[in-house]
Amino acid sequence: MYLQGEQELVPITMPKHDFDEDDMPELARAHSEGDVTIRQIATLTGLSSEEVYNRLVELYDEHDLSDD
């Protein structure tokens, strides 16, 4: 998987056992910028797509990431 960097696509690698809840705000920010999908986050974290969606909704509100 890749995140769109300023110059080039940058691979994202995060073994599931290395996932830390503190990574979610960064992943939510990347999602809000269109750089990563819910499915990609689910794969990276080992969470279900539904769980990722629910957490993103919370993080969007908490960190004011929405376009509104």
C-alpha cells in the first residue's frame, strides 16, 4: 500500500502486530486527504472495515478533519 507523498508514492508497511491505537489519528488524517482508503487501513491494522469506519467517524469529529 502507498501514501501519496509530495514527490512520489511512499509505501506503507505496518505489520499487524505493530499497530498501535496512537497511529489512528495519522491514518485518519491520511484518509481525510484521500491518501488511504478504509480498506487499506483495515488491512494495515487488522481491524474490520466497519470498525475502521466507526473509528474514523469519531476521529473526524475529534480532530475536525471533515470538509465542512
